[in-house]
Amino acid sequence: RSARHIEYRILIAMHDSSSTASKVIYKKITDMFGNKVFNTVIDYDQKMQESQILHLPVIHYDKNSSSAQQYNQLAREIVELKT
């Protein structure tokens, strides 16, 4: 078998910045994977909760919410990686 190089990035999502557990997990992931972690972090906010209840993407439910803006930032970050 040949060794294959797999390109990957890690996305931290459903992050609750007020939670100690989330902060600890974020630190462990970034310490372990360094530059393989996307700079963009997707927070779990009220608008995301509401959009899930309605089975809608948060960007369709409220494009101005912080989590929708974070997904837009993630898209820009991915495009920058590919250019």
C-alpha cells in the first residue's frame, strides 16, 4: 500500500464561548492540530437553535446572525485556501 497524503482542516462548530468545557476543548484542539484548525469558529447562538427547529440553514433563517456571518467567513477562508 502506498501512503497517501490527505489534506484536511478542522472546523470548531457549536462552540459556546461562555462554557468552560468549550474553552478547554478549543484549546486542546488548537494545541494539538495548530494550523490545521480553521481560524473561523462557529458559535452556537440563539438564531442557530431557532433555525434548527425550523429545519432551515441559519443563513436562510437570519443572514445577519452571528453564526450566519461566521459561516460566511468560513466560506471566505476556504476560498482563500484554494487560491
